[in-house]
Amino acid sequence: MLLFLSIVAISFQLYATQECTSPTFNFVSYTHPELLDLTIPPGSVIASFPVEHVLSATVVQQPSYIETRVTGTDLQFLTTAAFAQYEEHEIQRVLIFQVSYECTSVTKSGIYRHNLKLANNHAPRFQQDAYEAVVPLPLPKHFDVSPFIANGAGILARDIDLVNNTVTFSITENDYMLIESYPVTNDPKQFKAILRLKEQVLKMPNKLELTVTATDAGVPQKSTQVSVVIEPDLSIVYDDPPEFKETFLNRTIAKDLVLQLELIPGTETKDVQYTVEGTDAAYFTQTVWNNNTGLDLKVIDLQNIPKTKPMLNVVIVAKRSQLQATSCVVLLHIPPDSLPETPDTTVQKVLSVLHLNEMSEHRDIFPLTLESCTYSIQSQTPGDYFFVQDATIPALSSRAFDRENHDLFNGLDFPQFWIVLKLFCPAHSKTYTEWVAQNNSNRLGPMRNIDFSTDLTHLNIIVDDINDNSPVFTFPPNDAQFAFPSAHLAQKVLPDKLLKVEASDLDDGLNAIIRYSLTVNDHFEIDPRTGVIFPLKSAFVNGENVSLDIIATDRDGAEDGNVSKVKIHVYRVTDDQLVVLTVKDMDPDTLESVLKEISLEEDIQMETVRIAMAAAALYYRAKIRRSNNSPTSFPTRSSNDSDSIIVENDHKAPSSTPPMENTVTVTQPITNARSLSDLLAIIEDTEQEDGKVAPQPTAQQDRKKSIKFSDHVERIEVFDKYPTS
């Protein structure tokens, strides 16, 4: 019995010693106390532990960033080749994997954890080495050009760091683009740059070269740059006028100097022609590029340029037509060889543009002292309105001038003054600009070339308008008399307007915009913009005539606008006050003179009424044909319901264009034409469906009298004049 117990005890002890053991490592769960550097190379031992009874160890999951091995009595953990790509694919900040241990007699599993060292190991990386885009023009403001970049993917950058990997994009300073930064959905390491237009773009250079920078949020920050080139789609034909990229070139002359002038993409076409203009054009030669998008400008032999010339000035013109042209001013300075040195005190401004209100005196317009030097007025044009007010404190002053003085500003593009001030310094009584031509009395204003100078300042005084003029009526005249149909007659006449008011204002801009109005009445209203006076439904329902005050207010009717008024008298016209004329082969001017002749002879105001057959023209034509074919020899007198006459009060001769009916222009002559005296004697039968009502002859005493003035004009149905009340 004692022997059996001894054998069992020895066997148990031997079995217990076959388990995997280690004095420092827990096979079931172990967390390494140190941080693992993500930049450690593959094959590096990251942990080692003394163990017993461990035959082998294997990492279970794949891909495996860590592998294990047993070397003698040591259990080692090593990085694999895949560990270098851990940040590319993973976001966890701790390595956790399962390891299977094969002990001497058993197999067991455990969890191994190793925290990672978090650092800014990587800079952002763009998906492409460079980006290009071809965009159509024009494009609207804030347009995103990403659909035209990288086949629609746009600009993408990736930062694989586990922390602080937010990418912010920036762009080089430019006139066209701004940039925005956005994360990419479902990928925390990917970010997108959006390029948007700052403003609406109609034109842009042939190549817009930009540099985009991607910067992460690490400490310290890391960044990467990429080139972005945006070009306009030149396959699209733009109908814009030609325009130079640069409109002013200021250079110093040199041997073999070549100036390149290029048109903005989208504005160049094969039919653009280039010319060199100006008094110095003879000193230049031009060579137009083969694609006609620009030219090279070169100075001829410098020896041919006069020694007295301090500069060359020309204008390069690119013209497609008279209305489509652009220009570039070229100014080449010629360094002086024998002129005195530049004085210590020079003018601060070669050109100064000022605005002054008209009709006011002005003081302290421009200071005339500069350090110890003093300005004097060398020339002024037009007129002599500017002077020095006080010699002790010199300053430029002016008398009042009128912007609407056409004699003063005749020949100028707009009212302005051109003043040349000369700076005089006691220490420099002579300067190298004395040779400048003294004839400054021309009226070209700011279009005149400004010569290089250290002692001349050019003032361009632009005259601003004030509201010093009231509207002036050109039509109608004051107390003019006009006729308008009564309510009963208006149903047949169908007038669309009484007259059209016309007025003008000598002022400019808002001060010249006129708004019309009428005094309150029940008969007429006026369109505030066009000045057309049109009837109301209640026109002449009550009352025989009406006097109207037409009001014209400038500044578009503002309360502070100037007001002008004109009065007209409108008389109520009935059937018995109409004068109808038949006109044959007569131009408007002849008709006007005939109307005046009739007015004087009959003591009536024929010029105030224009009568034209319009809506009833086709009807009368049919009535003529019917009466010609009718067996009745005496047609009945026209009733009041058939006299569809258009009355138009207008100061211009009536148009020769035939009237319209149902959008059809009546242009064909009426066959078998008859005089209007017979025409108006035809009755308009009451419209009945059976059409059996026959016309009845009219008594001879009811016929209206016809008076023939000439071979071209026949006046018929003359009745009373306008009422005098």
C-alpha cells in the first residue's frame, strides 16, 4: 500500500511539470507595459520571455502583423512584413491577437496585447502626383471644378496616422479659385479638396497654375504639396471681343528687348488684326504669332532713336471689327545719359482724378505745397475756372461751373477739366522735363499721353451732376387743346390713348430720369414711365370737358426731385363734332399742311384730331361691295352704331402703316373705292341671323354735305367746332 501511494505521488508530480510555465509571462492574458513604435522595421523582436515546457507558439488570426517563435527557453514576439502596412489598413491603437501555445503535454490559447506608440509618422499623401482640368467657360460664381479633375474624383489626400490625421487644404494666392476641405465618407483617413470659383469667370489665362498644400493636425504638423493646372476648353468658340492679358506695359528700353502681348483665351480668333499706333510707331516692328493669339513687339535699332527722346509710347490695337477692339499701352523709358540727376523732391502723384460738383465754388481742391516746393498752374482746359486762392497757404480753388454748358465741354466724352501743375523747388530751378511741349491747350483730356516727369502732376477733374435742371416738356405745349370721344362715341371709336407726353432733362443719371403724373381726375391716367395718357372707364361719363395738369418730376419721382407742369384742355367730342377726310396719295408732311389750311379756312382746330379707319376698315370694305351689288339705288344713312372711327391726338404725322384687325394687316387697296361721303352714308344694318332686313333709302335732306378741297383731299360731314366752354 505504501508503495502504491509513492508511485501515484511521483506520477502526479511529473504530470504537473509538463504545463507551459514562465516566471514573467501570463499565457492566458498578457498586456505588454511598453508602447510599440509603429516605425520599427519588420523582423524586430518586440518582446521576449523566459519559458519552460513550451514547444511552439502560433499567432491565430490573419493577416498577422506579429509572429512568435521559441528559441531555447525564450518565447519571442516579432514584427512581420505586414506590420509596415498596419497604419495603412487599421485604425485600432492597440495590437490584440490570440496565440496558441503547444506545451510538452497540452495545447493552450491566450490573448496578447501591445499598446502602440501614437505619433505623427506620416505626412498627407495625394492620390496623384499632379492634377489637370479642362473647364468650359463661362462659369458661375462658387462653381465646383472637381467634376473636371481626375475623371471626376477631384483632389484627394490620405493621412494614415492613427491620430491627428485631419487634413486641411490651402492654395496659393490667385484671382480665380478658393479651396475647401471635407472628409470622405466611410474612410476616416481620406480627405477631399473642393476648388470653387471666387467670382463668375468669363475668361481666364491659357493655363491657371496653382499649388495645393495638404497639412495634417499632428505635432509637429506635416504637409505635402501638389501642382494643379486648370485650362479653359479652347474647343469652345467664344464670341467675346479680343482683350489683352495686360493693358499697360511699362518697361525700360534695352538692346534686343522683345515684348510679348497675348490675348486672353476665348477672345482670340483667326480674324483678329494687330496694329501699332502712335507717333513712335515707326520705332517698332511687330511679329504676329502663328496661332494669331498674340504678337512680339520689338524696338528697331536703338541708334535710330533721337537722343532727345526720354521715352517711346505706342498703343497696340487688336481689332476684330470696328465694334470689337482692344488696346494695350506700351511705355518704354530711355535712360538719360546727360541729364541732371533726379531732384530730391519729386511729385507724389503723376495723375490724380478728382470729382467736383457743378454749380458750386470749391476750395482746397489740391494742396500746392510739397515740402519746400510749390506747385503752379502750368495749363488748364477747358476755360480758366481754377486758380490759387491764397498765396500764403497755396491750394487749388475754382469758380462755379455748369455741367450742362455744352459750349464749354464741347468735344469731350464727358464734362471734365484737365489741369497740369508744375512743381518748383528752389534748389532745382531746372529739371529735365523742361523740353516737354508747351502746347497743352488741346481738349483731349485724359486721352492725352502723360509724359514722364518728376515735376508735373496732371489733375483730371470730373464734373459730377447735381439736380439743377427741371424737366422741360417738348409735347404737349401749355394750354393745348385736345379732343376725346364721349362715353357713347368711345364705345365705337375704341381709342387707346389721348396722347403721349414727352419731356427731357439736361441733368445726368438719376437726376435725368423723369416720372410723369396727372392731377387727380375721373377721366384719364398716365403711365409714369412712358408718358402715355390713357382713358379711364369713367372718361366723360359726366361733364363736357376737363383740364389736366401734367406733372414731370425728375430723380424718378423722388420727393427731392424738380417738378415741371403743363396744362392741357380735353374737350368732349360727340358725333356732330367729327370731321372725316379721305386722303389719297399724300405723304404725312403734305397732310399736315393741308390740315392747317383747312383749320384756317373753316376756323376749326383740325391739327388736334387724327382720324383713321381701323377696326371698321374691313367692315366698310364689305359694306361698299354689298352696296355696289345691291339693287337699291339709295342706301340708307349710316346710324351712330356704325361710325367706328379711331381718334388719335398726336404731335407727329400718322404712320403710313395700315391699321390692324385680328392681327391681320390691311394692306390691299379697296376695289371700287368710293368717297367717304358715300361710305358714311351706308347704314350698318342691325345684325340678325336671318339677314332679311333690307336697307331703306334716306331722305335727300338727311345726307351730309361733302366739300372737296383738292384732288387729294375731300372733307365731308363738317359740323360744329369744339365747344368754347
